[in-house]
Amino acid sequence: MLIPSDIRKQLDPERDGEAFFVVWGVDGRVWLYPERYYEQKISQDFAQLTPDEDSLDYDRWNLGMIGKIEWDKQGRVLIPDKFVKRSGLGKEVTLVGVRDHLELWTRADWEVKREALAARQAQVALKRRMERLTPPQS
């Protein structure tokens, strides 16, 4: 898969590394994180020496199922087969930038989701605004 040049231009090898970590997103989709960002994120979220069962399961799922992929000089990456098969990705995929990661969607699934998001755009925007204005509870 080719990572579009506008995305590649935003990645600095010194800051971000020269690879992506491929992980299963909480929604079951394939997510890509820049190498150094993901390593930093994981090191900050390191579980205690005796984690509870949910923390251990989370680490097993997320850390035990990751893959590291490097891009070539043309900006292409090879998504591991286990991710392609399990996610149902085919030849037509859509790459969606979401805050700190990229998501891979089948083109058909993304079109359905995009239409649903468009229908709820005002509602979702208002909810996010209210969340930002509401102080966190201690």
C-alpha cells in the first residue's frame, strides 16, 4: 500500500522513525502508528509489575498482536497478511487520518461510515464542544 505523499511529508524520520507499528484498533480495524510515537506511548502506559487481569489482557491483545512495517523509498508499506485477512481488507482501501494514527478501511465500509458521520456531524461536534467545556470531576 502506498502512503500518500502529503502524509509522508508530515513524518520526520528523526522525530517519528522510519516505520509504522500496525495494531488492532479498539474497533477491530487496522491502525498504523508512527514508530517512535508508538514506542513512547507504550512506554508511558507501562503496566505495573502485577497487573490486573484486564490490564494483562489488554497488553496481550495490543502488544502481542502488533507488527512493525517499514516503508520503502517510494513510500509503500506491506501490511502483514494476518491483518489483511482478519480485517477483510481487499485491493481497494481507504486510509483515514485520525488524530494520532492512520486507519485502514475497506472502501465500501468507509463510504457507509462517512455518510453516517455526515448525518451526525452537528450532533457530534456539539457533544465534543460540551466535553471540552465541562471541567473534569475529581
